[in-house]
Amino acid sequence: MFEWLHTKKLKKTNFPPEQEFIDDIEKSLWKIKEEYDLETEEVLRTVDTKRKNLSYMRRAIKNKS
């Protein structure tokens, strides 16, 4: 039932913060980073993981249909 929770090992991908945001979650993460002076790598890792997980879930749902 929850096969999509078990993702494969993710490759690390770096992209610049200037890259176009996909949604409001990413915009908010960058605002939080500036407000609380977080490291850029932490936000990059979070955004990258979010994108990969959503992409994986979409593919998994599409394949089940």
C-alpha cells in the first residue's frame, strides 16, 4: 500500500538559489533562510529533497493507475 514511501537512494544535486521557484513552499523556505540566517546548503538540500520526493510520488501514482 505504501510502496511509494520507500524511495531509492537520492543523488545530490545543487542548484543556485536564484533558480526559479516552483511553489510557495520554496519561496517561504528562502525567506526563512534570510530571516534566521540559515546555511544555504540546508535550504538547498530541503528544496531538492522536496522536489525529488514529489516527483517520485507523482510517478508512483501514475504507474499504479
